[in-house]
Amino acid sequence: MQFILYKLVYPILWLISKLPWRFFYIFSTVIFFLVYYIVRYRRKTVTQNLKLVFPHKKHTEIYKIRRNFYKHICDMFLEMIRSISISNEEMKQRFKVLNLEKLHELEAKGENIIVFMAHYASYEWANVVDIQTNFQAVGIYKQIGNKYFDRLVQQIRARFGSRIVTTKEAMKVITEDQLNNGLYMYALVSDQSPKINKATYWTDFMGIKIPAFLGAEVLSKRLGLNAYYLQVEKVKRGYYEAKLVTLTEDPENCKDYFIIKKYIQLLENQIHNNPEYYLWSHKRWKHRNAPIPEDATID
């Protein structure tokens, strides 16, 4: 059944990816009206999250952010589909890395690095970096249930040269890479909520005490990988700019949780400036009322 569904849907996705840009975003607007007004996809979750982190905002402000969020998320979902057929030149025009020279400096030093990413603006088009550096980009992602669509997501994200590995494989693959002479850049979206039984560190995110995902920091410190944040901003519809912000270039000697705290602070600043570009539909604050284990670190 999964295979049949994939075979039925893929030709439609391919056709969408080939639409002229003007019609592509008109189509996105149509999807927005369906998702927001008819399907009402996760509207309760989005509203709860916004009211939770912005308790002083008026209802009209919350609803405006919510509506703009849905417009953005429809665009971003379709932009991922656009990646099926978008050209390298189009990608570089629409997703610009402002300080690409920083990556070239790190290349020249022959240093492997880890890049923290977030569910903000466009994390799907960030693989444009792959076609502008000599790093072997390795993207860490969470598998989806339908194995055929999972393979499609892998193909889309690997289209510009990235190697894609699952979260379960990440530690083993990255550790093995360090035994080779290649030049690697590991990218992890690090604002997820960890499983509660693995929640060893709790800190404030948008004013709410929650467990933080430590996988990227652990890899950085354990393997001596310089850590950076790819700070992505949406310039206008269909156009993004990103810059590489240093988290630490001395991971082995920085204090525990320094990296994740700096990352969270940078992300919070972006959210406060333009909240509609954050992924409010996922349940990032779901463990806020969970009992904190006695052996956990609370900051």
C-alpha cells in the first residue's frame, strides 16, 4: 500500500516542482487556505505554543503570528518539493550564505566541523552549502514511517551531495568518519525535544523550563569538532540568507552546556524578532510539566 501511494503521489510532486515560480507560490497560497481554514492542521497545538511563550501578547497578535506561520510553512513544504528539480544556480540565488569565506577558511585548515541548525526559516534549502564547499556534508535526520517517502526525502536532501544518516546511526557513522582523512561537515537540527528518559539537562527555552537535546554538543566535545550555528533569515517569499555563527572553536575545553546555551540564545533572538518563521506546529514544550529526574542538571 505504501508503494502504491508513493507511485500515485510522486508524479504530482514532480509536476509541482516544475511550476513557474509565480504559479508555484499561487499554488502555495491555495494550500495555505486549505490547511489553515479547512483542514485546520494542528491549529490547537500552534495556538497553545504561541500563548505559552508569548503570554503578554494580545489575542490579535497571536492570531496574526499563527496565520503568517501557516503561510510560511506551506511555502517551505513546497520549497522542499521544489528541490526535486531546482537547478544549482537557482538554489544559490534563493539561499545565499553571506560569509561563505568562513567555510573556505575551515576547509583550508582541514578541520571537520559540526553545524547546529534549527526549525526556523528554511532548513530544507540549507543544503545549498553542499555545492559551494569541499566539505562532505552529512545530514542527520529522523526517519519517517513510509519507507518510500523516507527514501524520497533522503534523495531530496542528498541531491546536492549530502550524505544522509538517521539519528540512530549518527554516533557510529560520525565516529567512524573521524578515522578517515576526509573533510566532513555534520548538520543537526538541535531544537528537538529529547525522549523524557534521556532528558539529562533542563534549561529555559523561550521562558519555559524544558529538556534540551544534547546530541550535537556531545559530538562536538567528544570528537573535538568546532561548532557553529547556521543562522537563517527569511528575506522575502522564496529568498533566504544565512550566516555561520561561531558557537565554539575550542570544544574540548569549553564548559558543559555552554554550546547548547549559546545556540538556544541565538535561536531565541530570531524567534523574538520574527516569530512566524519558527516551527510552532511541533510539540517542543510537551515535557514542561514532566517531573525532572533527580540526577538531571537544571540550569
